[in-house]
Amino acid sequence: MSKKEMKSLFLHTRPGLYTYTLLGFLFGLFITKVPFNTTIILAFVSWLLLASGATVFNSYYDKDKIPLPNLKNPPKPTKFLLHGSITLKILGFLIAIIFTNLIFSSLYFLGTLASILYSHKKTRLKSSGIIALFTNCATGSATFFVAASLENNLLATESILGTLSAGFFLGSVYLMMQIHEVKDDKRRGDISIAVKHGKVPALWLSILFLIISAILTIFAFKIILLNQYLIYLINLYFISIIILLIYWIKSNHSNIHDYKIMSIITNSMSSLGSTILLILYILQNLN
């Protein structure tokens, strides 16, 4: 185990994507009003290890040479990445079974299985655009759901709305992230939505998913009696992203420019969204 291998493993976890895990987790905690405690920290670390391990596992089998979301110059994948991804998942699972509940641990196990089926060369579920989109939506929903499971408030209307919203949200992000990878996806035989239908239809579908997520989020926030001014803030958040996406659709850019636009939009979505939810969650626990 060399420093170079450890650095490569760390880079392939794509730290910039951690904010998406944080965003979905905070959304689940806030909507279902899970009180803050040490278990929440351990649960988040566990789920982050799964997300990171799945990302590294995917990188090993994709063997990308082009810029990736939150990784402009991906190091060459080696066998160490495969071993590292397995280690991360095992560590996360141990934390889950020791410190969380049965629902959390079960979803962790299913998430691990799904990540293998999604990326492994012998199953490669991501080669189908529809299945890949569904898997990413399910990942978003699961992140909300495991956070909500820490309070066992899973059947409440706001929990159901939040679970669906998180799924459509991450599905929208996934559709954005595949645009600049069309050539590489074709080379691997991965027929993504963008490969099959083109950039513009994929982005319009991304907007549709984002609109659905916005509607579900607003209804969930209304149920928990969120301040009306904060509802306006959430509206502004979604509208701003949609405006940027429409600008992207109207622009005729190369893969390099598509990568830059995608990075700006997705990084803004995750960092701003997680910051807003973190502040709201802190205020919720102080009241």
C-alpha cells in the first residue's frame, strides 16, 4: 500500500460528491425531525462509506480517462481501487450493524449488492439507461429513508413525500452528469439516456424530475409547518437550477464546456442545498 495508491483511492471517492450524501441525509433528518445525537454521526459516516465505496467500485470497472464529476483528472484505476472499495463498504457495514437499527443495516446491505450489480462487468446494470436511472433514483430515496429510519417515522406522509422527492432529485442530477460522457459510454456499451436520446431530451427529463422533486419537497415542508418565507427560499433554489439547465439546453457546447457547465450546476446544487438544510436542521434542534 503506497501513498500513490492511497491518494488514488481518495481521489476516486470523489470528495465533492460527499455533499450529495450529506444533502439527502440532512433532508431525511429534517423532514422527519430526527433529534441530533451521536448515532446520527455514526450513521452518516456509515452511509458515506457505502457511497464512497460504490463510487470507487464503479470507477474501477468504468476505467474512465475523461474528466468525471468532481474528478477532472482521474488517476489510472488499479486493483487497489477494487480492494479499497470493498474495504470501505465493509467498514461502513460494521458501523451500521453495531450502531444503527435493522432497517438501516438491511438497506446498507441492499445498497452494497446494488452497487455490485450496477457496475460489475458480468452484470453491468448501468448499461441500460432506464435501469441506471432507476438505480440512481433509488439511491437518492434510500439516503433519505435511512436517515428517517433513525426515528422510525417512515410511514408519515412527509416521509413518503421526502423519499420520493430525494429519488427524483438524484435522478435529475444523474441525468446531468452523463451528458459529457456520451462518447465514453458508447465505447463501454453503456446505453445511457443521453446516448440513446441525445443531450437535449436528457436535460429536459432532468428538468422534469427536478420540478417533480420541487413539488414533493414543498408539500413535505408545508406538512411540517415550515415558515412561508422558507418555502419561498426553496422555490428560489429550484427555479434557479431550472433556469441554469434551460441555459445549458439553449447553448451549443463541446464536451469540455458541457463538463464545466455540469460541474457548476451540480456543485452549486449540492453545496447550497446541504448548507440550507444544515442550518435548518441546527435551528430545528435548538428549538
